[in-house]
Amino acid sequence: MRLHSMSVDMFIAINVRVWPAENPRAYVEYERNTSKVNVRYNLMHDKVIGLLFFAEPTVTSNIYPDMLLHAVPQFPEGVIFTQDGTPPYYGNIAREFLDTTFPQRWIGRGAVMAWPTRSPGLTPLDFL
């Protein structure tokens, strides 16, 4: 069994296999809906912008613009904002916020400057 330590009292088992002589009806219990803290940050050159910790269970297109509100004032004038095609970033509310905040200056799914299709080894900046 290979374990990766996540904290003092929590471990994640990866590729667990049980090979006993008899079938002991082994199982692994997973705890759902545990408390979490999500972290959002933006990287620009050599600094972190808009470091944000929030306790929402997941990021949705309704929450995403609120997260960006903390970071936008720290962006330099004329910056081109990039993001991938993650579903919360593609919601109507999120796209309207980005169109208003970064008019013609954001790269992502549904933007004027489209995110390149299927580019696992390339960044969008390679296409500019």
C-alpha cells in the first residue's frame, strides 16, 4: 500500500490492492463532505496576486466572480487575463464579469481570445 501524507491525521491510499489467501471482504471507507479550504491565487512574473482562502465546498460560476474581485485591483493596467476551460469559469455570470472587467483582454473558453483546443504541452501565450 502506498500512502501520501496529507496531514497529521489524514492519509490518502493510492492504488490499494489486498491479496490475502482468503477473501476478508476488505473495503476502504471514504468520508464525504468533510470540511475543506480552497485556495485561489494568480501568478504574474515573480509574484503572487490575489491570494484568497475560502471555505465554500466547491467553486461554481456564481462564486468565481466574487473570488476574482479580490485579485482584480492588484492587476496592472492592460493585463491580459488567462484561464482554462474549467466549467465554473465558463458560466454566463463568470463570462459577463470577465467581459466587463477585461474587455477584449481575457483568454478562455467563450472569450474573444479563445483558449487553444487540446494543448496539454502548450500554454495560450505560445499562440500570441
